[in-house]
Amino acid sequence: MADQDRTKDLVEQVRAAAAAGTSLRIVGSDSKAFYGRATEGLPLELAGHRGIVSYEPTELVLTARGGTPLGEIEQALAGQGQMLPFDPPRFGDGSGGTLGGAVAAGLAGPGRPWRGAPRDLVLGVKVLDGQGRVQSFGGQVMKNVAGYDLARLMAGALGTLGVLLEVSFKVLPRPAEDLTLVLELDAEQALGTMRDLAARPVPLAGACHLEDRLYLLLSGNRSGVEAWAGQIGGERHAEADLWARLRDQRLEFFRRDASLWRLSLPPASNCREHAGALLDWAGAQRWLYTDRAAEQVRAEAAHHGGHATLFRGGDRGGEVFQPLDPVRWRLHQGLKRTFDPRGILNPGRLYPGL
């Protein structure tokens, strides 16, 4: 499909929906349609609104339309020896996903603690709000902070605040060497090892634990990677696509037909309540299958200073994300009224009533 700017058509559709009070369901590749609460509405198709608008390799900045496939962006970056740092999940067979959907979901790959989240790397956005107005926030360089926080608001909003027409983001040089080490450790031992490594200048770009094995991804220049590999020990892992399969949930662990919870916790939190969980992000992100009540799962996460999301399965019409306290709820309501006063954009996708 050829690159094209469908802004005018999208504006007309949103204005017509706002005038009629018709709900819209924003659709890119639909690779993350399962994520968040169930929402209904006429589809607002972004897949045709695609193309790289500008790319300055020397400035480490790329701007692309919201419907641009992630694969197309990665191909352009690879040609210049660069990469998309937050490495967004694709899900499914790993081939889907658009830039707008990746930013709207706010999800990141295994390297997130070391390379950043979408909100950390978004420099600016062009947004179509719920009244059919095109607004721009931020810029194309890190020092341009005018409206920067508003641009970051779009990361993780699941399209409830606006349609991402364009996104400018920071890119990084691709490391010269990647090496995965495997150590035979139980969950508590793995957490202790990851805590020790966090206090040292190890070139980590991934750290996950599954089935009594700790996997560590070292990334950087060849001599540095080899030196640290010698200090850490363990076996060298031969599967080059391990981290992509973890990112896209294509590992055997993710093939169960049960409710999957995503726990965001301080990395040092103990694992006794999370037996059988997959630990990612050096323990800060945990994937857990459980039949315990949602209130209990969330209470345990809050006890450790974190929060819990019903990521896949379960009741998609209930509370999927950690419920907000009254102050945060009022802030979310105020933002929704400002960007989408008629409440037509992905209604209820994030929280009931938003």
C-alpha cells in the first residue's frame, strides 16, 4: 500500500460522529484489539493513513503517520544501523502492529528498563481530537519541551484522548553485539542476581526468568559484552529470536487459555505470591496466570507498591486496569472532557465512563 495522508478524510469522519454523538472505535492493524476494556463503535480505520514523513538519522529522530506498519519503520531504521528503542510488542505472529497503536497502547519490549518506554521517547505528536480538530504537541528534538507533557499523555491512553495522526520519536544506534546468557537459578536467586547486576555497569538490555532459568541479554560493543559475559558466567543461549518471542508473547508460557495478569512491581519484590510467573524487566514486570479474585490480585500488587492489569482473558467489560483513586479519576475525567467532550473516541476502553 502506498504512503498517503488521510487526515482530511479522518477529520470529516470524526466531525460527523461528534455531531451525531456516534461512538468510534479506532482501528490500526487490530493486533492489540484484545487489550483494555471492550469498546463498541463505528470503525475509524487508520491503516491507510501511513508513511514516514521525515527521518533524520544524524539527529536520531523519525516522524511517521499513525497507521505506518512497525515493520516498515524498522526496515528504514535498519538501513541506517538504528533501531526503535522501546521495541513495541506485535503479538500474534509478530508481523502486525502500527506506530499509532504501539504508542497508544504504551507497551514496550524486554529492554524497557534500559532503553525507555514509549512516553520517554515520544518527542511530539499530531492528534485528531474528539471534535475533529488537528492539534500538535511537542516537537522533533529533545530540547523542544513546549507541550512535551501533552505529547506524552497520548502514550498509554488507548486512543481515548485522540487519534494519533503523526508521531515523532527518538531512535538509537543499533548495538554492535548482542549476547544472551542463561543461568540455572530459582526465582528468588534470580531476583538477587538481578539486584546485584543492577548495581554494576553491566550492559544489560534484557533480564527475564522462567522455569528456573535466568536469561540475560548483554548488548553493546563486542569487547564490553565479552568481558561482562566472562564475569557473569552461565551458558550462551543459541536462540537468536528468544527476546522477540518474549516481546510478542509467542513463548509456550503465553499459550494457556486462562486469565493472564500483568503485574508492575518494584523489581526487588518477593516471588512467594507469584509462583509460576514469568519475570521480565529484571523483575519489574511479571506475567501471572491465576484464578484468584481481581481484588485480591490488585491488593497484593498494591501491597508491594505496584499495580495489576488483567492483560488477557477474563471479564473485558469490568475493571481491566488498576482502579484510580479519586484525585486521579478527576484528572482523567478532565482530560477526557478537554480532548473528547462528546466521549466518542474509544469510549470505555481505558476505564468505564471515559
